[in-house]
Amino acid sequence: MDFPSQFAQKPFRCRTVASGVWEKRVGVISLVCMALGLCSCGGSPRALPQEESEGPDLIGVEFAEFFGFSQGRDTLWLQNGEGVWTPWTFQSGAQLSGEEQDQGGLTMALPYAPKIATWSTTHVPHIQALNASERWVGTGYKSRVNISEGGGGGFPFNLGGDGGLDEEALVASGAHVLTSYPFGDPMQGVGERTGVKVMPLREYEEQHPLARAEYIKVLGWLLGQSSQAEATFNGIAQRYAAAKANGQRLAKSAGSPVVFTGSEQGGLWTAPTFDGLVARLVEDAGGQYLLDQKTEQSMGLRRVGSNIEMELEQFAVLAADADAWGKVVYAPDGWYQEDAKAALSWLNVEDKLLFHCNTAEVDYFGQAVLEPDVMLADLVALLHDHTAKDGRSETLNRPRYFHRTTSRP
């Protein structure tokens, strides 16, 4: 996501609010899609054949689209990118053969209390939130995740990183299942070569911020902690709802700032689509995302995956109507207004609200996935220039992920 720098004395332009002029400091928000850069896991098994319009009768999910549970919650169902559902179950050692044929398809069978390895770093916070480190035996990109104290014996095993999966380390870890992502199929053949089942999770494709956090229920099911996972998610959802209500209340009384997101890549401007996660966060915070379906169609903007590509000249025209712009950056030495202006030297941002998320300081692609409530509270405070009053302590009310971009000291 991309986010604001400093506020300027300029009225907000509200396109859908009748009294859409604010006498507040505002700016431009750039949100960079959280899912960018995430790979997917491969080696997903053949699944039970389904009619395109049919699927299993699922319970236990409120926001997520790509997983659910059977009645009784003895089976976890996961949907792949082709819309095919695969069931995962637990079986005793005497019954366990790994892959059970059923109705001409495949059921993935795991032992009870399986040991879990993670390849995607986005799954680590879910496990840590459930205090289940004793069952977490391996992780990819170990240097990039926060390992809780108390885990001795070299656990979790380091499974590799940019150079690929260390299959010997995966086998040595004793894992029964490896959670990963299906994009790009990086785990192709891993299950056959190692005997460790690969569980592809598509949380990075979910369009609602709470849907991504809801995958804690998948980890809770694997770890035998479904009740704790449910309680943890309910708390996140309740805090998100409170922050959203606050943002909507402020927008109703003062108007909605127009927000733009994205960054320059190869001479083009790339931004999340109007119907994606970033736009949802902006709207829920009481802002208004600059792009909409009408604008996309009338300007002939190109969709590339979950993003829009446009010429810089097109962006400049659109950005003139925005109040806020922000950016997700990796800046070990800090990110300042001077940096933001240099990045947009061809666009006047003097009258824009600038803010940012610095991934050198916060775990935006990991912990933030499980904290959409905190991200939303940050955005509400930024867009409406106030400190959120949501019952949290004074310390926690300070921005965690998104900060105003200030001048270099």
C-alpha cells in the first residue's frame, strides 16, 4: 500500500457528499496492495471434481471466500485458483494413507496433532497468536520472521528463502504439512519427494481485510485450537467494526477525503483496483478511493492482475482531484517529504496529505495481515486528522503502520 506526508491547508473535495468541502488539512493517500510480491505454493493435489456453479456446504467463515468447514468442522475445504475444492481431514495412524480416494477425487488426510511448517511468512503471526510454537517445526525466510522466545533446540528449522525450499531441512523438521501459497506453483512436486503435504492458502487473494485475518481459523483447525482462533478473530472483527464506525461518523460530519494509491513502475503508474482490498480499507476509514468502475472504463485503464496500469499523464489528471497520497516503502534511514517529492517530481504534492508505511520498521507483509483493525484505525486517524478513540490504551493509539510523512530533521 502507499500512504500520506504532511497535511496542507486545503479543502477536501468530496465527490459524493453534498457538503463536500472541508476546512481541514488534507493530502493524498497511496496504498500499495498487500498481496503484491507474494508467491504461491505449488504441488496442490488433485481435488474432488466440482461443477463450476457448485461447491461444498460450508460453515465457519464470515468474510473469506476460499476456505470453509464442513458441518461438525471435521473437514477443512480449500479452493484452488480454478475454483476446485479439496477436502482436508484428520485420520488415525492406522487409517492414514495420506491421500484418500473419494468419489473419483482426492481427500488430503493428516494425522491428529500434525506438526506444521510454514513457507509464507504471512502465516507465522497466526501461529504465534495461538501460542502454538511447540507444533511449529519449520519456516521459510527464518531471518525475516520474529521467533518467539523459549523455542529451543534450533526450532523452527530454517527451510530456506530466496534460493528455494531446502527439502532436506523440511524432512528433518518432522513436519506433516507445509502451508504455502499457490501463486507460481513454487512447491511443485514437494509432496511427492518429501512425503510432506503442501497446503496452499489463498489469503493473499482475498479482497476484504478481515478475510485475510480470518485464515487464523485454518491454522487453529490444524493446531486443534479452533475455539481460540475463533475468539481471536472475533476480537479483530469487533475492533475493525468500531474503527469503521468511527471513520464513517467522521466522514458523515465533515466529508470524505479523496484518496489515491500506487507507485511509478517502468514509466507507468500502477495502482490497486477500485474493487480490491486497498479501496475497501480507504472506504471503511471514511475516505473515498479515487478510482471507480466508471473512471476505469471511461479512461480505458488496463487491469493487470489486482492492479491498474495507466500512463503518467493519465495519473496526473486523476491525482489533481485527490486529497491524499501515501506510499509503502522500504527505507532503513527513514522516509521524508523530500523523498516523497523526489519520487513524484512531475506532480505537485504541496497541497496533498502525504503518509507512508515503512516496511523497514514494521512487518507490513506479515503481522499487519492479522491486524487489519490496527491499520484501519491508523487510516481513520490520518484521514480525519485526529487520534482514534477506540478504547485502546494511549500507547496503542499511536500510529503503528501508517504515519504522516514529515520533513527531514
